Amino acid sequence: MSGMEAALAFGLSKVVGNKLVSLVSSEFAAITGVEKDLSELQSLHADITSWLSMLHDRAMESDPSLRWLIKLRNLLNDMYDLLDEVYLQDEKQRVDRDHGKHAIAVWFCGKPKLLLFRWKVAHKIKAIKVEFDAIVNQKSDANTILHNLHLDQLIQSKNKITREPSLLSNNKESKIPSRDHVKSEIILELVASKKGEAGRIVSIVGLGGSGKTTLAQQICHDDKIKGHFKGRIFWIHVSQEFCRDKLIGKLFEAIIGQKSDHHAQQHMIRVISNKLSGNKFLLVLDDAWHEDRHDWENFMVLLDNGAPGSKILLTTRNQSVLEAVESKAIFKLAYLSVDESWSFFLKTCGWVEEDLSYAFIPVGKDIVKKCGGVPLAIKTLGSVLWERRGINTWRAIRESNLWDEENIEARVFTSLKLSYIYLKDHLKQCFTFCSIFPKGCKINKHYLIEQWMAHGFIKLKKEELAHDIGNEYFDSLMRAGFLQDRVETLPQRSVSCKMHDLIHDLTHYILQNEVVTSQPKNMTDSSQNCRYLSLTSCSGNVERALFYKVRAVHVSGGNPSFDNLVKKSFYVCSVVLDYAVDTPFPLFVLKLEYLAYLEIHHVSCPKLPEAISVCWNLQSLHFISCKGCDIT
Amino acid sequence: MTLPESIGKLKKLQTLEFNYITDLETLPQSIGNCQDLQSLQLNYCEKLRKIPSSVGRLRKLRVLHIIGCSSLQQLLLEFNGELSNLMTVNLHGCCGLQDLPTTLSCPKLRTLDLSETKVTVLPQWVISICTLECLYLQNCEELLDLPKGIINLKNLEVLNLVGCSKLQCMPSGLRQLTRLRNLGSFAVGCGGDDARISELENLDMISGHMEITNLKYLKDPSEAEKAMLKRKNIWSLDLSWSSSQTKEELVSDVEQDQCVLNALEPPSKIMFLKICGYRGPILPSWMVKQNDSSCCAGILFKQASLCPFFL
């Protein structure tokens, strides 16, 4: 775990550093007198950074002696919170001042509160220093690390590598020849006309990241399939949670192309069955997990109306699902052979073997072999190797002891962990933030970038707009394979993407108890560490203690109540409330003084409360599918 | 839903978006106080009638989207002040929108989308924005005319005119828009000032779908040849002898029709070809060639009643 701790700390340290630089030189700091305290904090931060950078080469080791890193990470989090506090105070004064048009010095007269504030900040910095010293004394290996540094010499590859990797391109052709073979077999199965139910459900089964969804997408884009089903091809992402009502909604959206919110279920069922009746269609049920035969039967009944020859293409990791749906035509995705893995790796990097110098080839082959023939693993790690072209980095990745895992699933996960460790530091926080979105959820690019901005993850360069930099970050994460399935919708030309389930698991693995997805039954100390609160279909009161450190809230479906929160100044920066049904305006939002990003779906209120201006820090406000009261 | 005046107190607001707010009618005037606002999006708000004039004061505004607001009839009479950072204005699908502001100063505008609106003319300020790259006008069924000055928009890459059925001619000088990659439609005019089809000669970046209407006015087949359709990256082509809507009796010379069609040879990789109102006696030679190619997925003739092949 320590490898991940270090990597996370790098990312955090980067953001803290950025915040410090801009604050130390601010007018506010000079006048309130926190300037000195902040420079002290800055030198402390410099120490931490140099420590961490020394660790970089050992970062990917799983080493119990590095346990103090966990403490360091918590310390960085404390620094982060403190800086935010100073920053927000500064911002608030600035906004107030602009409003009242007072000179800054005049404004400060008769504000004893600020003296108190300064005292508080000094006090907190002192506490941080004490904590840091304690960590330093505890760990004895810092110096040994210092002396064992080996520099990573960048060995120029034989030919200049200038080609862009093809990860971004939405290439419909597969990069794996053997998969083309499976693809044509599945297509044959889908267009075959068999009597009865025998061949109705065709399934693709394979490990997470083995390319099931990609294969299903390619099949849907195949001209033969398009022609055979006359374009009546529908796609549903089933996901772990199996709920008939939701599936009916998804089916309705896929088939009719309208939002399902405002329709009664009976109506939707009728429309679906009318639409399917007598027509030959192909329905893809992507990522199915549910194993209950009865539930499946209940759902499949909806699809009985189609003409003979209608097919269902199901993808799953779990063999038992196939028994539950009684699928007879089963295609198991084999692992890629070593040669296939290597050529797939080269293709995703946009290389041919001749591009690499001799030293790199055996190391690269060894690494690829460790990925166990799973495309997702090869692809994400490939993008790391593409960016880091020092032979020592390649060797270090090969020799990491994180690979010491017996089973293939764990090895695949290891490759993802290594990809994260080598992700550029400024992207780390942006990436782990995505843990807040529910699995399989569509992520809107602009909304995501605005949320990064709200949390201060974007480092502004001169003359550049935060949005443009956010775009770069987004593209980098796409290239790294951490985000995928880019889709552009007209007419807004808005872009959305998704996150692979395994990558989603990775974010949660990294953040541990900093991300919470359900209300804990018993509050423990660790649940007070929650920073990202993501509640799907939850209801009931959210504990105040859970909210103590929360910075981002994401609610999808359900109607959890936040009314218990009496304290005004929680440091919540972003709130997404994606209610499924019309819900009154959630008043707790008005208690979040530092809120910078608010996105609300399906709220019904005749008038947005006047008090919204309490949230003086708001930078983005999104209302989607809202209306006044139903009573007219 | 209505918004409170206090929205103007949100000094740091950069993005404000309202999508599918079925009962939003307008925004408060105080919106003009949100001086940091960069993106204002009001999409599919069916009842939206009015945009407050204070929007003209939002100097940092970069993106203005008002999409699919069917009740909106005019977008302010005039914008005072300069929206010097405005890059994108998207009014797609505001199907009641007739009047654009008479004045609007947005010197950095790159994209203007007026598709599926009821605009009849483009105001003068549009043709003075030399940074304009994309002008979407598809399905503006009321659009009567393109201003002559449009040929001065040298950076124009998109001038999508598909479905502008009242458009009867193109301004001459079109050949100067050398960056054009999407035109969508070309109406052959009958006046002396109208652009001739030969102006397409050097616009080789044009790609995608293309309609050519009013071919009845084309008297000289050599001009059609000069258009060099063959060189362009078009994969779908509609050729129509009448204008796209009217179905008047055509009085034309069958021999001439044949020569014109012969000269309008599309590129060999064309996938969709539609021909309306052609009266020539035989198919052009290139079509016989096309028929061998597997690319040609569908060829459709309409009203080609005199053509013996289709009797």
C-alpha cells in the first residue's frame, strides 16, 4: 500500500505547493500578518517535497517500512485544509471589498475577527510542524533513501519517437487480430436464424479489462450487423445493481431516445413493447452481474415481442450470470498470448518494434508479459511507458515487487496501480476525484473540469484560461486510459466519457476511507476522514460527523437528507444532486458558504431562494430538468 | 422557476446553465452584475421569452448558448457595449426566433449557430466579424438572402446552408472563401450578380453532404464542369433541377440537362446520390462507371419521368 500512499502524497503535495505560492504573495497575507506563518509553512512544504521526490524511485515498492507515509499524507491533507481556509478568507474579503468599494486598509479597521483568524492560523501551523517533526523522528530510513539515490538516465532510443499514440483515436478496427476472429464468429451467431429460444442470448464472458465491451461496440458498428438489424441496435449498461425499474427506464431511453423521468412505468412498458413488436432487434446488455434467474426472467419478458431473429448480446465477468439467463451461445475471451500482447502494446503506443532501441525491447516484453494478456492492463501501462522513456524507469517498473501476485486479477490491478504511480503529479488529484462518480456513470467533460476548478486542482499559467488547462488534463487522462469512451453530443457539442469499472475500483483503493459511498452503520474515527461523499439511491439522515471533512458531495437517485448539518462553514466545494424524481430545493446547500460548484437535477421550486447569494464563492451553477411547483 | 435578483451578488460566477427548465421565462436584470460570467447556457427552456439587456454588460462572456428555446422570438433589439471575449453564440433550434439584434459588437466571435431558426436576413454586424469560422444556417427555412459582404469573411470554414429552401442564389465572389470545408448547399442563381457554379472550382476542401439546387438556370455545361465536383471530398450529393421546395413545371432542354449532368461528375467514392427533375434521355457515362463501384450505396431518381431508363 505504501507505494500508493507515496503517489497520492505527490499529487497532494503539488496542489498544496500551488496554493502556497499564490497565497504568500497576496495582499491579504501581508495585511493580516499571516504572511510569516505562511512562509514557514512553505519551507516545511519544501522539505516534504524533497523527501517525496527522493522516494520517487522506491515509490512503487510495497514496503512496510514506509508506513509513515500514511501519516505524511494526512499531514498534507491538514495543510491543504488550512490553506483553503486562508484562501477563502482572502477571497471573501476581496469580494466584500469590491462590493463596498473600501480601500483594503480601511476595511480592516475594526475587524478584530481577523486578529482571531491570524491567531488560529498560527496555531494550526504550529500543530502541523509538531506533527511533521514527529514523523521525521519516527522514520529512520529517510537518510538511507537519501544516500541510495540512483539517477534515471534517459537513454535515447534509436529512432526519434514522435508519433502520437493512437489511444485517443476512436478507432473502430481492432488492434488484436485474434479478436477479429471471435468477432466474426459472434456476428455469425447473431445473424443466424435458429428456431426457438436456443440462440437468442449470445454472451461474451471474460475478466475485467479483457475487452468485452470494446468487442461488443465493434460488433454493433459492423456493417453486416447494422444491415441485418436495420439499425435497430440498442445498448444498455446494466451494472452491478440490478433493479427492474431502472432497467425499464434505461431500456426506454435506449429504444425511444427520450428521458425516462416523466413517464409512468406502465406507459414505458407499453411503448417499449409497441416499438419492439414485430421488429427484429439487437439489444446489448453490457456488464451484467446479477445471478438471480427469477429477476432475469421478469426482465426478459419485456423483450418477448420482437420478431424471430431478435438477439440479445450480453457481456459479463461472471459465468453464473450465463446460467441465470440460460445463454447457450457463449464466447469466452481468451487472454492474449505473449506475442499478441507485445504487438498490441506497440500498436497502442503507435510504435513499431524498430522504433525502440535494443535495451528497451526485452524490458518492455517482460512488463507486457506481467500484464497477463489483459488488454486494459497493457493499454494503461503502455501509456506510462510511452511517456516515460528512461530505461531505468522501465526497469524499475519491471522489477517492482507489486507484481508478486499469484492470481491474474490481482496482477491486472497491479498494472493499473503502477500506471497511477507514474501518472503526472498534477493529474493525480484530478484522477482520484473521479472516484465520486458512480460506476458506469457518464461524466460530462465540462462539468468535470469545473469541479476540478472548484477544488483548486488546476494550476493556472499566465494568460491561460483554467478551462483550456482543464481540457489538457482531460485529454491526458483519456490518453492514459483512465477515462474512456469519449462521446460528443450535438447540438451543444458537449463531450462526455466513462471510467472503466476496474479503474473506478482503483480510485477507491487509492483513497481508502477518504471516499465514502454509503452511510456507515457505525461512525468510526476513520469515517470522519471522508472527503468525497457519493451516495447512490440512499435516503435517511446523513450524520454530521461524516460530514466533518467532506469537500465534495455527489448524490444520484434517492433523497438523503442533510438537515442535521447545523454548522455553517463546512468546506464543501462541490455538490452534485442528481435526483431521479422531482424534489424540493435542498436548503442545506445554503449552509455551504464556500460552495463553488453546484449542479442540480430535478428540483422543483417556484423560485430559487434569495439566500443563494450566501454561497458567495459559487463559480458554476447548473440546473437541469427543474420546474416550479406542480400546484398551479 | 424564477431566479432571484440576488443572483447578481454572486461575483465569482463563471458558468450559469439552465437546461430543460420548462417554466423559466427570463433572467433577472441583475445578471449583468456577475462580471466574471464566462458561459451562459439556457437550453430547451420552452417558455423562455426574453433575455435581459444587461447581458450586454457581461464583458468576460465567452459562450452564449440558447438552444431549443421555442418561445424566444427575439434576442434583444440591441446589445450595448462590447462583448469582446465572446467566442460562441449558439441559437440552434430556437424555432420562433426571427429577429437578431441590430447591433452587436463581438469582435472575437468564431462560431455562430443560427440553424433551425426563423431568421430572414443576416444583420450587418455578422459580416463585420472577420474572425468568424463557423456559420451554421441549416434549415433556416425563412432565410431569403445572404448579404454580399459574406465573401469578406475569409476565415469561414463552415457555411452550412442545407435546407435553406428560400435561398435562391449565392453571392458572387464565393470563390474567395478558400478555407470553406462545409457548404452544404449551392443554389444556382439566375441574376447577373449571383455566384456561378464555376466558383466552386477552387473550393476543394468542401466535404460531406452537398446539395445543388436550381440547376434549371444553368445554361452552360462548361461551367458545371469547372465546378470540379469530382475533386471534392463529397460522399453524399443531391442534384436538383428545381429549387428544393417548389414543384413547378420545368421547361427545359433535355439535351442541355444531359450535358449538365454529365459535367457534374461526383467523386468516385460517393455513397449517396439523389437526382431530382432531371429530364435528359440517358444516364451520363460516369454513372455507368459508378454502378460498378461498390461504394455507390443508393441512387435515387425523382421526377425523372422522361428518362427512358426509368419508365
